Amino acid sequence: MKITYSTNKKQKPEFSNLGFGKYFTDHMLVMDYKDGKWQEIQILPYQDFSIDPSTNILHYGQGIFEGMKAYKNKNGKITMFRSYDNLKRMNNSAKRLCMPEIDIDEVFEGIKKLIQIDSDWIPTQSGASLYVRPAMIAFDKMLGVHPAHEYRFFVILSPVGSYYANGLAPTKIMIEENFVRAAIGGTGEVKCMGNYAASLLAGEIASQKGYDQVLWLDAAEKKYVEEVGAMNIFFVIDGIVKTPKLVGSILPGITRDSAIKVLKDNGYEVQETRISVEEILQAQEEGKLDEAFGCGTAAVISPVGVLGYGGKDIIINNNQMGPVASFLYDTITGIQYGKIEDKYNWLIAIN
Ligand SMILES: *Cc1c(COP(=O)(O)O)cnc(C)c1O
């Protein structure tokens, strides 16, 4: 690992008003792939890349990313949450996009060092953390449509506040009946860059109609729910917690997996199953739709208060965060911030 320290430190933003992904720390990690192998990890002052206009990523989107968080508690102890799982998932994404896999242990050591160097950028107020963004892009200068021979892997760090401007207030979600996010056999189950570009238009139209995000349905029948925006979705129907089964078009979220484990361990019945819109509407009519919430690293848990479908809105749990969502939020963030015992060994010490 080669480290070049910044001699020109940035002015830090106001930590009480960070928003999401707007500020970046003083250093970044870069590792290039050439001649059939990964080169030495470099930690460098945060800076622009110089990219030839023909560089493959700019044309065909052969690019993947991850998102994870580092937390600092009151005693200055820094931890990350299940980050090896993120790097494993990144290697799955790499395989799907014909990109080279990274050495997880070596890369994690690099990320750890990067976070240690920029540790005074980690905010400590409630809900805040250091968002860690690894990404990998095709770096060949050529316009042929085939896998690149050169790649750049990099990691940038961003101090973030709570994901939603209005905190944990329930969101208003529109069930998307026209556009689809992912089809089985496509790239929906990996974190590749193009998935997000392709999902923007539906989100924009929903936003014009007054909704925060869309609830995606399966591509084949547009009958079964899959994800909410870029989060996994859970419903509580008649006391049973249900989340869509990982059928090949759904991103296997680490928060989703954590939520399932925490719930099962605490006596909840959890079903990974197909959930139709019809089942949700019927449950609502019978007064059995207890809760709905999204989950992901950025927001952790995001309750759904209103669900729009076919021009009508249904209100869930009086547009309040429900007990299952609250329990999960408190438990998962409690573990992340070191307030609740980490009996799953999810935390990784950084300092
Ligand atoms: C990243 C992501 C999630 C959440 O995954 P986590 O590992 O929990 O952060 C869910 N759905 C999509 C489409 C995503 O990109």
C-alpha cells in the first residue's frame, strides 16, 4: 500500500447539516487493474481523475459500486457494519459484468487505513455516519463492445447525516405499473451502475405526482412487489412479516438480511415469499395491512405511510411508523452505534 498524504486539508462542512453524499473527505483509495492483475493500493489526496473521452465506462457503463458505513461512538471507537459482505457482493457484481474480482482482505485493509487517515471526518451525532463508496469502472480507451482489459477500483468517503431530510417520517410510495427495474436474467440482483440510471425516470414521474419513490413490480407479470426505489421492501400482514423472495431480479440487501435475522431471533414469523399487489390491497381492505417499510444501508429503515395504486392512495398504519419498523430501526442502529450488544458479530473494528 502506498500512501500520499494531503498537504492541503479541506474545510469541513457543518456536521449538523450534512445531507447525503454532498461532501468528501481529504483522501481516497485507488487501485488499478492492468496486465491481468491488480496493482498496488494507493491512498491519495482526494482529486479528479483524468479520463480519455474514449474510456469504456463513459460509453457502455461497465461499472459497479457498493455502499457501506463507518460509525464512531462517543469514545472515539470506529466500527463498520458487515462490510466483508459488501465486498463479497461487489465480487458477485464484478462476475456478472465481466470485471475482475478484488482480494477482499487486501482491499478491506486499504479501506480501514483510508478511514483511519480521515477519521476526524466521521460525524458522531445521532443518525450520522461516514458513507463509504467503493466503485469499479472499465478503464480501457476503446470503443469496441467487449469486456475491458483495464479497470480502476476506487473508494471515496462522505460524511452523511440522516438519509431523509424529514428523518423517519413515513414516505409516500407509488406502485409503478409501467416501468420495470429489473427482469430475471438481467442485472437487478447486482449493484451495477446502469440499474440506477434506468430507474430515474419512474422516480421523476412519481415525484411530479407527489410521491417520494416507486414500488417496483416484477417485470414478467407486473403482479408481485420487488423493491422500493433502491431499497428492499417488507410488509407486515396480519402479524406476519413478509419480504419478497430473492428470485433473481432483487438486490440481496445486507440490511434486508440483518432485518430477517433480528426479527426471527426475536420471535417474529418472517416469510420470504412472493407478495402480490392483490394480496396487499386485500389485506388493507380487511384491516390486516399492519405496516410497510423499506430497508437499505443509506436509510436503514424507511416506513411507508401511503401507497398509491391505480390512481388511489391507501394509508398504512395511520401514516405512522409501526412497531416492527421501529423495533428494527432501534435494534439495527443500536448495534451499529454500539448501544446494543452485537451478538451476531456484525461489527468490524477499524481503530
Ligand atoms: C443497495 C441496494 C439495496 C440495499 O442493500 P443494502 O446492502 O441493505 O444497502 C436494495 N436494493 C437496491 C436496488 C440496492 O441498490
